Amino acid sequence: MRSVISQDSAREQAAVFQQMVTFTVGAEAYAVDVSHVQEIIRVPQLMTVPLAPPSLVGLANLRGQVLPLLSLRQLLGRDSRGIDDTTRALVLNMGQPMGFVVDHVLSVIEVHQEEMTPVDRMATQMRRDWVRGVIQRPDGEIQNILVLDFLQMIAQAFPSFAHRRDGGQQLPNDVPPGRPDEPVQAGNEVELVSFDVAGQEYAIQIDRVREIVQFPERVVQIPEAPAQLLGIVPLRRRLIPLINLRYTLGFSASFDPLRARVMVVSHQGETVGLVTDSVREVLRVDRCQIEPMPRLIAQRPELADIQGFCRLTGDRLVGVVDLDRFFKRLLLEEVNAAVDGRHPVQDDEALTQGDNPDNEEQFVVFRVGQEEYGVPIAHVQEIVRLPDRLTRVPHAPDYVEGVINLRGNVLPVLDFRRLLGLDTVVSSERQRVMVFVIQGVRTGFIVDAVAEVLKLPASAIEPAPYLSEAQHAVLGRVANLPEERRMIQLVNVDALVTGDQIRDVTQLQARLGHDV
């Protein structure tokens, strides 16, 4: 009998009380039913998405799942504010997990039915259909707390998403909470050789280092070599190339040859010399001491080779270089041997599909700003350097940056940034023109840098969150690589330009002929 009374009492209490997560945005307090909250997290590393609504902060990788993060400040019409130590994201399940960035999470409170007031009795500047009610606590530190209806908010702010959303008209309240991040396994000690480049300390694993020598008096230079290649030198009856680490890491290329040291390293059976400002010492650290590079920083081409940072005594930070990633990027100069138009990436020779038991797709990965994008390699005819000056064409459509003469043919060149609604940037030597075939028409697109050619298994590719018609048409898929802490937005080349634009480009080519 006692247990029956206890159960009935619990039901009555549940009917009277409701648990709410409270949080602030600006000076106002808000709440959401705790059963709708999947988890509360710090704002993770983010990937920005072009052509998305301004309220989208970016996409994050939440334990292998793509998580859209929205700014509640922007949705509520508040002034923008940077992310700090108190900023949090509420992860709700709206047919798919969605995160909402708030200024500060307060607590979980129990709300009595008598404390809830209909919103129509309150004076508020918010849309009333976004508010389920108001918690009134005259004696509390916060007297009025608005209970938000996130489903209505999303339905209004993202009508296309709400229309396509799976599930019913209510947030599911049986969503299992997210697993906590798995603890880092400690105990594996790694030996590193540390060195200086432009005042910053870096390190590589000692088993990759063959020897360390002084910078040679004479270096044989190679005509038309990439800027990071200083030349070749004889060493132990072998010729080894010398790579200027200052240049490849984005610093001033000049160094003091009297103090410089060459770290001779091995990579896939080859021997390469890495020129450093000086070599410091051998470090022994636990792998768990190596903290991953924040993704927003790692997206920068000159920092993409840094695996993470090792935090040592005091303020000493040592950047740990991933040599495999480093050389992978350098070998991209071969993808960019397309760079000079000497080795165009032809459809038939770049990828022989045949039987593909692993169901892989191959993409050329490039960067625009801090983000990575991928294009199916079958669409890429070649990659060429951006010339110092494009030929401007009077009365050409405004989306055409200019034209170039590519081996006797007129190639219209469009700015990929402008097509995605991003800010334009000053031209740099890293920029490339990727030549796509769209509806049978060869068109060039300016990108900030070409990164690599990458095979992706079908299991790594998933639909991108549906955020707008334009975004879904052009960037409808995303490659999620949680182990590498990467997400690559995959471009639907055929949707980059409209049929009218293709006709304009074709007419432009016909008008100019071979006179460029």
C-alpha cells in the first residue's frame, strides 16, 4: 500500500511541477522544458556555411553527428556578442539535433503551475507565438522568465527546414541524453624533437628524424621551383631537397643561414631536409598532453599541418607538426602542377571508377576563407594559377570576373566567393582557378587555395542540414570526418550557376573567340 501511495503522490507532484532549464540572452532570462534538452555543451569548433541564414553560427561535429548551431541572440533580434567562457549551446532535438547558443545557462528549476502566466497578460517585445508562457517569481532574483517555444521559432525562421522536418508537431521528450566525451587515454609516451621557426616552438616525432645538420654553404637551386623549395644539396651520397619551414608555415621566408639547422626527415622512403631557425631539445611527453588544434585556426592553410599543441611548464606551448599531413599538402603542388596548366586533371585519367567495392567517391578539396569544400573530381578539368591580371570584358555579366586565355581558348572566370555571398579578398599567390565542366561548358572559378585530392567512403558522406533553398541546392552534402576533426562541404557543381548564366558564358565565349 505504501508504494502505491508513493507512486500516486509522484504523479500528482509531476502534474503540479515542471522542470525547466533557465538561461540568459542579454539582460533577459528564458526557459525551456528540461525534457526537450538533449544536452548542454560549450560552443565547439565551428564550420561556417555560405548561403545560410544569418542566425546560423555554423556547423559543429558532436560525437560524429553534424550539429547546426544557431544564435539565439540573432533570432531574438539582440545585438551580437562574442563567445566567451560563459557561452553555452543548448542541444535540442527537432527531428534532428539543433544547438542554440545562449549567453549563460543559469540552472534547472522546478516551476509550479501557479507560477506560469499566459503571455498575453505580459508586456513583451517578443513575438508572442514564440513564447509559451511567463514564469513569475516576484520574490526571486529574476522575476519574469519567458518560456520559449523553439518549435515555433524554427518554423518561422526556417520554414523550408520546418516543412521538411521529420516527426510530428512536438519536440520529442524521450530523446536519450548525449554520451559524455570519452576520456582521453593516457599512458603512451612520445618522444619529440623541438625546434624554432620565427619565434614559435614546434616539434616532430623523433623516429621521423634521421639527423640534424648545419645549413650547407652551397645549395643548388631548381628553376621554376615552388617558393618553399630552397633547392637540393648532397648528403651521404644522396641528393635531398631543402624545404623552407618559415615559408610553408606562413612566416617571412628569410632566415639566418649561420644559425639555421636542417632536420633530415624521412617520408615514404624519401629523405627531405626541413630548414629551421634552430633546434632545441628532445621532449618526452604523454600523448594526452597534446591538445588538438582548434578547428577554426587549423582551417588556415599555413596552420593545417599542426596536429595540436603541447602545453608545458609555464606558458610554453609547442606546436606538434603532423609530417604526413605536411607532406600531403606539399605534394599538392603536383595537383597544382595543374597550377601551370602543364598537367591538367583529365576526367578519364584522374579517376578510374571501375568496380568500387568500398563505394568511395573522389573529390578535389579546396579552401575558401577558413572552410573546406569538395568537388567531385569528374567535374574538374584542371587547376591553374590565377594570373596577375584578368582581362576585363566590357558589358560582361557582373558575376564574371574576367577571362583568361587557356591554351588558345577563352575561359570565363567567376569568383567562387561572390557566388556564395562571401566577402571578396585581395588576390594572393595561393589562389587558383579551378576549371569545371558545367552542362558541357568549361568555366573557371577562383578559390583561395587547393588542398588535396581525397577519396571519401560513402559512410562519411551525409545530407547537410537543410537551412535554405540556395544552400541546399549548392551545398546539399557534407563529408563528416570526426577522427580528423574535419567537415568538408560538398559542392553540387551543376547548381553553382543557373541556366541563364551558362547561356551568358557561352555567348561571351562565342563573342570573344580567340582574341583574348
